[in-house]
Amino acid sequence: MDFAFSEEQEMFRDMVRDFAQKEVLPLAETLDREERPPLETVRKAAALDMLGIPFPEKYGGMDMGAVTYTILIEELAKVCASTASTIGISVGVGMMAIYLAGTEEQKQRFLPRLISEGGLAAFALTEPDAGSDAASIRTTAVKDGDAYVLNGSKIWITNADVAQVMTVFAVTDPAAGAKGISAFLVEQGTPGMTIGWRDKKMGMRGVSTCAVFFDNCRVPAANLLGGREGAGFGAALKTLDFGRMSVAASCLGLAQGCVEASVAFARDRQQFGGPIAMKGAIQAFIADMATQVESLRYLVYHTAWLVDSGKEYGWEASTAKLWGSQVATFCANKAVQVHGGMGYMKRFPIERIYRDAKILPIWEGTSEIQRFLIASKLFKEAGVKIAP
């Protein structure tokens, strides 16, 4: 189905679809095989102003809102989840953290060059002993004159080795719990910050993820996100709401791509004297896939509409991310089944898509965390407080 997009949004969707077919799809297999991020594609996207879609014009953005941004991520994910995720993590959490929580000076200093130059941003929260329990991070930041000294480590940080700037979360007041967490903008090449080797993954192999180590890393006090200590955890939660909507858009695109590929394959594949599209089992697979995708589409774009309307959307972002990851993995699995043995072969993109989909119930908050967040709001409204 098509939503009531504005004429400008429809033109943008057509432009992104053309870009995806001509610039993104031809590189998808290469990125997966060579395990490298799509830096050339990111620069081309920047030249078309795609990286500034959700940001105001005064920061070099297009001020086109979350719905248009969702169109971008959906269309990219249809053909290459790695490209959609590289851009989605950079824009949806890396740059978005600066926009949502940074000072005016920090926004003016970082956002315009990231948007115009095709620079990538990263979001460094996860640690070896603090994944879903983000409030348990151990990286520390100690004030020393006009700087903060960071010590600790992060893992699985997307874009870490290619990012111009990284939002790093660290403890400034160990006695204050989550309220003692602050965030810092650490620029590429800062002494004391070391990027580990690029992780080798089952899927999303075109997305760069690395460990990051801080050894007496001095960060200017001017790079304290928001200009005050203790605001980091709140900034992380607010940013992750937008990030979950972004991941849900990737799920939608990946799932829609599975439907389209399965329909085309079933139309052309001949077995038992005719196309397998004539077989009831294949029809059932595709009908179930399409039904789930359409339900997800409503949820994702409703969440984006809430963002553009200035309304609260954290709960909806969690539901979209939870359902999106289920729909994406379901559709990827059924698409392999529709393709049969060919779906298991690397010469067909479904094999890559199947591997890419597996991470979606895990990153940007696991499905288990999303279920807790969804349930906790409902129980709170019923007068019951629950704990994870």
C-alpha cells in the first residue's frame, strides 16, 4: 500500500529507489564478500542530501522529517541491509544524539560537516558487561582541568573505525547510578582512543563493528554532550527511541525485499509442468509474508508520524522494532523456503538477506528488552511497577 505521502515525499521515494537500484544494489554482494562498509555509497548519498533528511536547514539538513527519513531507510534496506544500517546508525543514533542532546555550539560544529561531507558518526554505549543493562557501564570519565580523561572499553560499535565522531558514554559519578552517566563527543584520531579490529559477523558483513579502547583519553570539556554531567543516560534513551524506529524501517525494507524477490522467483521457477506460483504452499508463504509486511508498514510509518507531530513515540518505537525484527526474520526464512535449494546458495541474494536478518532481533535493544519496555508501560498504567 502507499501512504498519503506528499508530492515531495513521492518524488524523494522515486529518487531513492533509482539510487538504490543503480548505486546500492550493484555493491551489495561485494560489501558482504569483502566485509567492508559502503563508504563510496555514503559519499554519493551525501551529495544528494540524503544524510540530512531529518535535521533542520540551519545545521545543513533538509528538514524533511522522520517520515521521509523512514522512506530513505526502507528503500535502501530493500536492496542492501548493510548500506541501510551503516547510514541508519550514523544518522539515526550517531548524529541524532548530537541533535537531540547537544548544545547549540556542538550541533553547529559537528552536524553540518557530517551531513555535507558524507562523514559517519558512531554511538558507543555497549560494553563487555553492559549490553541490555546499559546503566551498568564501567567506562569512566574524570574531570582534569579543561578536559575529561576517559578509561575503559566498548564493544560492537558500528562505524567505529570509519566515524569522524563518536558519542561515548562514561561514568562521571559512580555513586549516582544511571544519573552519574555522561556522554562525550570523541573525534577520530583523539590520542588515547584505540579502535580494535573489525568484527567478523554472520551477516551485516558490510557494516563495520569494532571494539574501542580508552586509555587516559583526554577529551575537551567542550565536548561534554549537552554541556553538563549526568545527562548521558537520558540522552541515550531518547536517541535509542529514534534509533529503534530507524531499525524498524530497515526491517520493513528487508521484509518487503523478500516478498518482491519471492514473487518474482515463484513466477519464473518451473516445476511439475508450470511456475511454482501455481502451488498452494507457495501462495500461502507469500500471502503470510505480505500480510505481516503490511501490518509492519502501518506501525513504522505511524511511529514516524508521531515523531514529526512532536508527540511521544518511545512505546511505539519499541513495538515497531519488536514486530519489525519478527517480520523480517519470518520473511527471510520463508523467502529461502520459496527459493528452495537456490535460496541456500550464495549466488542468490536471499542467502545474504537471511544472514542479515538474524541480527535484527538483537541490536538497538533485544526483543526481550522491547517486550519489557512495552509491558512496563502497560503495567504502569494499571498501577503496577515491574522490573527487568
